Amino acid sequence: FYRLFDHVFKIATSAIPLGIDCTIDKSQAKAIMLSGYTVGCGTVFQEISTLGHGEIFFQNSDQKHFVISNYYKYRPWRESYQLSRDHLKQKLVDVTMQSIERVVEQASNRQIAVPLSAGRDSRLVVSALKQLGARNVTCYSYGPRGNFEGEIAKKISERLGFDWVFVEVTPKIQQKFWKTQIPQEFADQSNDFMAAPVFHDLFVTDSLLKQRLISEDALIVNGNTGDFITGNHIPMDLVAVNSNCSENNVDDLLHSILEKHYSLWVGLRTDENLCSIKTLLMCQLETISAMGGDKSLVALHEYLEMTNRQIKWVIKRQKIYDFFSLSWALPLWDIDFMSFWERVPLQHKLQQNLFVEML
């Protein structure tokens, strides 16, 4: 995060120290209330900005001038692979195994703990760990006793020969947990003025550590957010349009984004508020207009979701592990894995068809 103080730029790894005498950005506040996160590099305060994905902040020694540069940019409009289906599938196998292999190296014989559901992403993670011969692996699931996600996860773990543990979650148990100081402490620590806190795994992680079901030096490895990267979020209404973005159809893109993500607070979903958010999204699109490549409506939808919802709100789940000082890895956000999917032709990404076949 960075902010200009008396003609000098201050930078910080937490937004909180910069949040002194700030002015609310009403447009970004509307975005947070309707989606849970801001748009682009803005925060809820006009004076505070954040680095986007793959950005580096360079500051001159006089602390008055700066340049922001990219070492990576998610570009789903890159030139598509001209490969056969079988060749694509083999290439996907290779990049997937490479990304999981890096996880095994990162763990370095420490316990690998995988939150396992009935979904494809976590199933891929544990299957690849098995294929690579990882040994110290513990899978865990949670929810009401006997829920189908847990039952399927248990079968998967048993079939792979991995330990499996279950954390029961009921309204009564959760109510007791919410009366402790932990949720408030977590909310305070994870506050970054650009996304609402995500409490999804807070109780479960606390329980696993207190019951010593996972060790304090464990590496948490989850499948966030492979479903997005592999094509599961592509809106079919934009696929039907099947064209590059232009002044004539940009409203189709904005409408699709607003319908999908900006409806948390229905009473605030007014034309005036949506218009403010549209303006923010258009400003974000203008920042990439000079980049090469034919930018289809689908590609730009993926870009806007990645740079807003995915890296701010979805990824914020990892803040829970930071709160408990746990190491974590996101193999399905590995650079090679993401770069591969940027170039996969659309017909192989729809409803994750290539990913499902490979799995």
C-alpha cells in the first residue's frame, strides 16, 4: 500500500498505518458494499492505493517520485496455442505436476495439510501429491456430521492412503467460537481497506491447531482458485456474443460483470450506484488498452474478475493461515499453470472441459 504524505510517498505492507485523516471514496465504498471488494488499485480511501497483481513499486531516493512496473500481468487474450487436444492435455499434465512438485519441495518433509472437499481442485491437489510420492499428507474436511462433501473426501483420502480428519461445525459450536476474541482480532489484522474479511476457515483452522491435528509448521495447500483459472467462471452470455470488445458492446461486458458480482446488498443496487461502479471498471479497462492482442469480451471478463474478485476477496481466505502463522501454497496459481491457461483456446476452457478430462 502507498500514500503521499507531505509530498513524500510512504509505503507499507499493511494499509492500517496509512489510514490517518482519510477521505472515503464513495464509488469504491459502493463497490465494497455490493461485491465485497474495491475495483482496480483503489481502496475505500481516496488517499491510499494498493499494488495490483504482479506489480513492483520503485521509489527514487528523494521519496517524491515513483514508478510502478509489472513483472507479471494476467493476459487471457494472449495468442492461443495451435495444438491438438491431446497435445494440450499432455501439456496441462506437465505444468500441473510441475506446480505440485514445487509444493513438495517447499514442504521439505513437513506435514502437508489439504482442505479436501468433493470439488475438482482439491481432488487434483491430493491426487498429484500421491502420484509424486508425498508421504506426510493430512486431508481435512468440516461441516455437519455426515455431510456429503466430508463423506466423499473421506473416501478419496482412504483410496489414496492419506490421513483424513474431520472438524464438526454446527451453529451452536460456531456461536461459542464467535464469542471469543479470535474473530475480532482476525478482522482487525486482515483489514486492508479494499476487501471484506473472509472468515470461512477461521474456526476450522483454530480447531485443527488446538487439537494438534495439524502441526504448527504444516504447509497448507488448497485448490484456490483453480475453478476460475481453468474456465468455470466464463459467462455463456458473452460467449454467445463471441466478439472483441468495442464501444458498441462494452455495455454487454459491464452488464455481465455487474449481474454476476455486484448484488450482495440488493437494496443498494440502484442505477446511480451501478453507474459509479461502471465508471471504475471502465477506468480499469483503460489501463490495459495499450496492451497488444485481440481482447475479446470473454478475455476482458476474466481479466476484471482476476484483478478484482480473485486477488482481493477469494485470495483473502489465505489471510487466515497468515493469522495463525501457518505456511501455505497455491499450486493452481503457479506461474506456469496460469500462463498455460492464458493461451488455451476458449472451446477447451468452457465448463472446464479440458481440465475435467485431464483430471
